[in-house]
Amino acid sequence: MPRLLVRNFSISLDGYAAGPHQDLDNPLGIGGGQLHEWVFATRSGGQMIGREGGSEGLDDDFFSERGSGVGATIMGRNMFGPIRGPWDESEWTGWWGEDPPFHHEVFVLTHHPHPPIEMEGGTTFHFMDGGIEATLSAAFEAAGDRDVLIGGGAATIRQYLRALLIDEMHLAIVPVLLGSGERLFDDLSPSANRYRCIERVCSPAVTHIRIARTVRDATPR
């Protein structure tokens, strides 16, 4: 059965997925870029941005599997871009240029409707204002027999965790302290006790944690 997954989601030692003061110049907040240095140090992370070289091994193994078996992605509006409120005449099409790295249907959670945006390489952004479960149903339909990935950010992951809809989540814990920003594990009770750690391995750069839901509840597949 297709699953709802989180992969390669980086957080700091003190639990932040982004630093403070996120804006166009600092999409991950002040200091938040440190959380993803491990990604771009890998061979597959470098290939994603058109750079040759990079490390192989554990970190590259995890990151290179980011899209394996995935047929659709869900993300929050804050991950899609820095624009808040009504879209108006904005021509924003995301952080990723004309050919985003998804190459499938992407469903963006929002309170403000927007027409779909078709990009090069097979990516289409759909803007969903019907809530997390309706968005998940649309994503599973688009994915067919493949999995659905939550790309982020932290607020979107928290919503799906609280609803016990995430099947498995891979976190990369980066050994830095941000002190403030956007935390991942806030206000999760009672869902927190429905997940358990199934893997913990370390590289010189990060600690990789995989957690899985202990009981497979009915979800909108």
C-alpha cells in the first residue's frame, strides 16, 4: 500500500527546522542554511544543483533515495515561497527555477486558491485550500501505486503527524544549535506515543533517525 513519507528532513540539535527571520534573502532563516550543508556535500546533492564531485557513503545513500518510489509531493506554502496572504499578481513559481527537482505533481497547502503552475520536467504545482486530508487524497490519487512525500516545512509535517497520517519519517539531526526559529516537535501529543524509532545511524556530519507509526490507521488512500 502506498505510504506517506518524510525523507532527509534536517533539524538542529535543539529541534529547529529553520532559523529565525525567514524572508526572501534567508528562506531558512538566520543560520538555517547550516542544516543542509550535509546534503550539498554529497555526490547526489551536488548533482541536484549541477555540481560534480561530492562525498559518497551513508549521507549520500540516504539523500540519493529521496525520490525512490515517490509519485507526488506535498508541501506547505511557506516552503513554496515567501509570499503571504492573497497571491494577487505574483509571478512567483518557487525556489527551484524553471525545472524543479520533483518531476511529478506537487500539492501546496494554502488558504488562498491559485491556478496550477506547470513547470519544465513534469512538475506541476497544485494549490490546495481544502485541508490536509483532502490534499493527501489528491496526492495519493496522483501518485497511483507509489508513495507520497511531504517535502516540508515543519508546520506541514506537524499537521500530518498530529493527525497520525505519516507512515515513516527520516530526520537528519545536524550538530548545530540555532537557539530560535521554527521547531518541528511542538504540540504533537497525543500522536507522539504512536511512533517509534526503527533506525539510528551516524555519519561524521549528521545523525540519521527513522521513525515509523506503530499502528497503521485508516488513512485517505
